Amino acid sequence: MATNIYASATGGGEAAQKAGATIDCPDVGAELTQVPDESRAEVDKELAALDGQIAEAYQQLQAATQEQKQDSGFTDSSIMKPLEEKRVATIENIAVAIGNAGERPDGLEALAGCELTVQEQPQAGQAGNGPVAEDFVDINSVEPNVQEPPAGQNASTGTFTTSCGVNENGLFNSDNIIVAPGVTNAAHHFHDYIGNQANDAFASDEDLANADTSCENQGDKSTYYWPVLRLQNGTQEKDANSPGGGIEGNAGEIITAKEVTLTFQGSPQSDVTAMPRLLRIITGDAKAFVNGPANANASWSCTGFEDRQLKDKYPLCPQGSDVVRTFKFQSCWDGRNIDSANHRTHVAFAAADGSCPGGFKAIPQLVQRIVYDVDAPSLDDGGQTTPLFAVDSFPEQLHKPVTDHGDFINVFDEALMNEMVKCINEGRQCDAGALPEQPQQPGDGNGGNDDGGQNGGDEGNNGGNDNGGQDGGQNNDGGQDGGGQDGGQNNDGGQNDGGQDGGQNNDGGQNNDGGQDGGQNNDGGQNNGGQTEPATEAPADDQPTDDATVDQPKIGGTPSATRDAEETPAEEVGEPTASPTQSQAPVGADQSQNNNTGTQTVGGSLADTGAKLWPAAAGAVLVLCGIVLLRQMRRRA
């Protein structure tokens, strides 16, 4: 890590000119484990201001002339003391904001002072603030060091993958919606984004829910982001003269990943439970170079050598092998909050044996693997022949590999999340892209009444009643399901008082007596006769288990994180139940389509059965009439 030059941020600048200097300030945000919800927005803005002050001071340090650095009082009077004064005022604002809504925190003022620190080697890199040759190591020299806990008897051994591309769309910004919502350039470095396409500092929860996604399965609108990787080759990207880019030392060609794999995996000790919607997770520490490695979680390696992971070095990969970044996210959740004041305490890493801390629940663990086609740089000439590469970072973090980090916001629709849980707990290997999509609409469950059944896969049910059955359809704006199962779409006024409705656009049709309606577009037809066999419940496998139920999380994150916090889980997607074919259809099953005339449906209703019996009945009457006439003729004879 960095070495302290000045114990009190004072003294001459001679050491700073001989080696790469940076500014080390206490991370105030990491100390704030309790912040009232009412204060969160203000506190987040003030924390972002602290980061901006450090970045400004670092730029002043970088811009100082050699003569200024040789002046023993210049660094202290022109950079360090003004920085401390700004921090004192900002930290006081934080304490006041918290005190206005709760108990004022003690001791924050002690975090105002900063130190000038130095690396024990000269700086290199395109922007003069790293990386350096000592930041790299030959992967062949690293011993295998990956150990996975053995799976216990109750392990959840399945996996669930979602494919969201490699940021072909070129979506970049230097915001951080988790740490500093509403603040531009809060990260002071650029991120790659895949998945949700609306992610910037000002995206509300509704914006994220309504956004486009680069994921193959449109039910995954989650956002996945990480610092970009750059080649220090002199290329002037579009952010070369922008905050977060070249102005703050993040220079060079942005490299698009060759491959990105997003895998959710289970727990070695237990089943997993569903993540709550809008759960935020940060893994790693963007300030680990000055904060220390306590929260660092970087993992660097090479293809073919991934049993060897590096935490504080970039890998030099042999020819034919690619650079790999791997992020393993926290896999334990406190069961209540979708975020926390320091963005860490609501989630936790499992212990070495895979168990979660007391009071925490196992959730699917996101493992994010990013592969780059990057040649090993030439270290002997400082990257002149083959350029160095490095992740973007806060300017004072000097592009150190230990600062690598990943961010995730869960915007899976509930049905797909529950399918993920079911897949993992059953030990299956599932691909979201191979599943049938059931995209949801905004307004999930608004106003609906669930009187005994489950209504978690239905969106836009603005007043619909589910009185005992399951409603997994969409946009059932007033329909009633009085005991059966409604898996249709756009049933705007239809009633299904005991049967099973799997149709679409049943805008006014009624199926009142237990009949089963599997038709489509029955806009006014009536089916009043019923099915000879009672409607059956959905198979047990399609019912969400207790473990798959999304708990109602307490909002402990950004102020806008209120939507969907109290949603019940969706009906699981699962493998779709095969509809009976015509040869298999039970008596009373209705499989007609597009009967939009208002006439009675045929094919399985009581009317259909009667229609088929009329010819036989007529023939029987004629036979009886013939017998009667024959007898009368005999009597007369």
C-alpha cells in the first residue's frame, strides 16, 4: 500500500518529487453505518463533495512544478491545509443532516485531516499517475490459490446464467447511482454498463423498471457495471478532456470486453432465497489503495490459469491466454434492507464453510467474469512497445488493481427471479435466454386483492380480485378469478369463478361454473355449463416455496428505492405446462380461438356437448315416433 510521508500532512515536497505521491484521506462514508432515511439524500451529496475535494487537491498536486514541490511549505499551505478546511465544513454538514433526523454522530470531525503519501517507485502510465511495472506479475509465477468450500448435505448446487452482452452499445459514464444518486461524476472514473440502459446518476427506480435492457431475457433489467479497462497507448477517447476521464487521470483507449459471463450460483450450506427487487450490492473497494484491503475483492487472472487469482497485481498472461477479471458478490442478505448507509452492512460474504452470519439469509451469488483480449505489456520499456493496461480509478488511487470493484442492482422481474431460485435449489443448470419470457409492465400489483391465493406474476392488476386461485397473467384490469387459475393476458373484465382461464384478451367472457377456458379472444362469449371434473390446482412444483418468497424489504438505500419493496413473489416461470391436445382434451375443455362474435364457444363447454348430442337425440325421437305409429297401425288392423 501507500507509505506515509507526513504524519500530519505537513512538511517539504522533496519526497513527493522523487516518487509518485498521492493524497490519503479517511473514508467518511465507510464510518457511517447508521443514517436516517430522511437524511440519506443530503448525506450522499456531501460524501460525493468530499470525493470531489480530494480529486481537486490531487490534480493540484499533479500540476505543481518541481520548484513548488521543492518548497517545504508549498504542499502544506496550498494543497493540504485548504483541503482539510473544506473537509471540516463538509463533515459538519453531514453531522447536522444526520442530527436533524436522529442522533448526531460523534467523532466525525477527527476524519477531516489527510496525509500526503508516496509510492516507493516513480509513476508511469499515460496520465502520469499509474500504473507502473511493479503493478504487474507473471501469472506463471503464481501458485494455485483458489479453494471452494465443500458442498454440504443441504447445498443448493444449481446455476442460473443471464447473458447481457459486453457493452457493445458503448454505455459509459462516471456516475455512481448506488453511492451518490443525483450527483454527476461522483465516481471520478468511467464505468462499463450492461443490462439496464437507463443507468446514470439521475435514474429513478421507475426509470430502471421501464428501461430497455441489453440482456437476452427481457425479464432481466438488472444493471451490472464496473470500471472500464484502458490501454495506456496515447489514444484520445471522447472523455479525454472530461471530468471522470482524462482530466482526472483516466486516459487511454477503452477496451471492450471479449466476453462477459453472469452466473448466479447457490450456497454450499442451504437453499437460497430470492433477492428483493432493487437490492443494491457493491463488491470490492474503489478506495482500497488508501483505505487498505479490508473490503477489497479484486480477482485478476488469465484464461487457463483461473485457479490462480491475484488481488493486488495485474496479470501478465502468456501468448494465447486472455486477461480475466472476476467479481464474486456477497451471497448473504439481512432479510430486510435493499441498501445500507455504507452500502455494505445489509449484505455479507459467507464464511469459509459457506454459511451466512446469524440473521442473514443465503441468496443467489452473482459471479461476474469479464475476459479481455489484451497482450502482456512490455515492462522493460515502460509499455512503449506493448502498452500497459489498467482499470479506471479515483485519481488518488493511482490505478491500482486492488481498487477494482463491481456494482449490481437487481431489477429482475419477480417471476424470473423465482425461477432462478427454483433452478438453483433443485440443482439444475439454467440459462435465462432459454426460458419463455414473461415481461412485466409498470404498476406491479397496484390495487389488487389477494384473498388467499398468490398474485405475484401479474402486472397492472388495477383492481383485480384473486379470491383463492393464482393469477399469473398480465394487465388483468378488472378481472376476477374466483378460485381457479388465471394465466391469461389482458383479461379486462372477464370472470373465472372456479375454472381455469389460460386464454388471452378475454375482455368480457364469463366462465362461471367451473369450466375451463383455454381459448383466445373470447370477447363476449359465455360458457355457463362447467366442466364435469372440478378445476385442479397448479402442480406443487409451480408453487413458490417459503425459501423462494421475496421478503418485504425495508428501504435502507436511496430515497427513491420505494417501488416494489412490498411486492409478493411472482408465480414461478418454470417449464410451461403442456396444454392438452385435441385428442387429449377432457370433456368440457374449451380450446377454440378467435370466437369474437359473442356466440357460445364450442369444443368443450356444456353447449358444445349439447350440440354434439342433438343429432343423436333427434334420431332417438324419430325412432320412438316410428315405434308408436307402428303400434297404432297394428291395433287398427
